[in-house]
Amino acid sequence: MFNPIVIEDAGLNTKNIMEKIGVSDEGKEIMSPKSRFIVLRLEKVPLKTAILLKQEALAAGMECALPWCAAGLKCDEMSVLLFGTLKQFRILIEKMKLQPFKGKVLASEICESIESYLRNEYIIQARDVEIKIPPVKIMGILNVTPDSFYDGGRYDRIEKAVEHARKMIKEGADIIDVGGESSRPFSEPVSAEEEKKRVIPVIEALVDECRVPISIDTYKPEVAKEALKRGAVIVNDIFALRKKGMAEVVKEYDAAVVLMHMKGEPKNMQVNPTYEDTISEILKFLRDRAKFALDKGIPANRIIIDPGIGFGKRLEDNLRIIKFINAFRSLGYPVLLGASRKSYIEHALGLPVEERLEATIATDIIGVLKGAAILRVHDVKEHVRSVRMAEKIMGVRY
């Protein structure tokens, strides 16, 4: 209802520092929440609820920013920004549970959003396969298409595709994502039969020898169903279950699903895309699609979300998503970042597709530091080494 978004968690988790200087276990539990400073945004908050929220926030020692119209009682609903420590938020949540004017609903949504944001471990259930995060998972891209923007035509024969998959697995890929239709801007769709002709033989060959989960990159229910029957365990769906029948297929085969944000469709998504608030709009879309999946009987531990870099986005939108990708953790699902070699790098740096590796790695490492759980990449070896080094550094205690 209020689309809560944790925009930033600016605090340092000081538990291990307190341990180092000899603080008691009780003291660590009491003081640790005071070291986590959180900024959280709410939308469409009714005026009376916003006034109560402001009062309780101030009483808890935090701050609540309201638009100017609230002071003159001239707006019916508004966006609200809350600033405070985790401890202060917990006090606020308990106080708002007792308030009228949807106070209890608001308290519940704030609590759920913060708890989801603070979560740093996931177990994705993809049929009978458990995918545990951390560590960050590397999804290797296997395009068996003649026209993908980077590797179109390289792996459009079964032997070449299987050989490349073997190479990516040897380099450390945790998942192989097989796609049979290009979704680059202005691309035209292919028929389900043509798509199946491209991907099914490759999936069959991979399943016989592959030790990592296989994902099918498709939005067509009939293609997904055939791929899942042949051994794929994840559906990577750029339409986020908006095609009739796809949710039922995912549920029937107990598959995991990637729900991606896209404005429009590939053939028109880059025709003047606009946003009033990029992060808020994409997050609300993904929240709604995740709820749709849950309502269709797909369990929460089978859902992955993807903000959709390059899919109906301007350069500034793509950069904003990457910088604030941590906000999508507010939904409570593992976040996939698919930014590999895409055209936002050309727009930002003027680089052709074959020279975008370093920029992609910079993007993905920022994503990892901000909480991305899965990286979808063309260059597996380089990403495995970069990400594992980043994880080593981030795992060092004070």
C-alpha cells in the first residue's frame, strides 16, 4: 500500500568491533541496532497518518520529512522520508501499531521492508536444487541466437553452444542461462517453434553432463514448459509472468523464476522511455509481480527479481538503478543484475560492445557491494575472480 523503500543503510555494523574491545554479548545486542542508520521512503501516506508518523518519529528521536503542503493541511496524501537508527525504527514501529488511520498497516509494511533489506542470506529452491547465497552467484549467458547484441551467431550450433557452456562451467559459472530469442532493443520476436528448435537440443545436451542449474531465458509459456520438461529448473522471464499461462507452468514444474522489469517490449522499449521516479516505479512493479507470483502459488523461495538494466531505460535510469540497487532488497527477494556489456556503457563512455568488459566489471562489483545476489554475465572467468576478491575484502573483520 505504501511502497516502502529502504533507500540507504548508512551505518556500520559494529558488532565485531565491540567484540574486539571486549563489550559483553548483552551490550552488543543492545548497541548494535543503534549503529545502523536507515533512510526509508513511503508513498501515498494519508495526511492524518503522516502527521501521526511525524509526531511518533520525533518522539523516538528520529526525523520525518514531509512535503510543504502538509504544514498547511493542503494535501490528501504524500510521500514521506524517515531518518533514524534501526533501534529508533523499532520504537517507531511499535508506536505506530497503536495508532489509527492505517497506522498498524504502515507499521507492518515498514517492519517488513527493513527486515527484508537487512537480510543477507537466501536459499533459492529451483525444483530439487538449492541455490545458496552467499556467495554471489554467477549466471553465464548462453545465447543460441543469430542476432544477440554481443554473441549472436557464435553459439547457434549445438556443438558450439555445449562447448561454450562447458567452458563457462569450468571457469566457475554457477548457473547457465540459455536463450533462443534476442531481446536487444528493436529486435523482432521469433515464433515459439523456432525458439524451441534453438534451445531444446542444447538444454538436452547440457542436462546430460552439466553439474550446474540450467535457466531458460524466455517469456513464452510453451517454450518454458518444454525446457522445464527437459531439465531446466529456472525460468528467466523478461515479461515477469505477464504472458498468460507462464505462472502456471512455473508452478507446475516447481521452477524458480526471475521476474524482470521492462517498460514496453523489446521492439519498442527504447522509444522515449520516461520515469518520474525510476527506483520507486520499478520497485512497485516488482512488488506487484512478486505478489502475483505468490497469489498463483509460486513460493517466495522460488522468486528472484531483476530491475531490468537496458529494458526501457535511459542512461540516467540505468546508472540510477546500479547506484541504488540496494533499494530493491526492500522486497525480500534475491536481486539479479544483468548489466553485461549493454549499451548504457556505450552511452556513458563511447565504447563498442567488444571493449566493455572493464566497465561491466566495475558496474557488477558496485552491484555486489550494494547487495546484488546474482550477476548475469558474458565473461565468466573475469567476473568470478573479481567478485570472489570483493567478497574476500568485504568478509574481513575489523
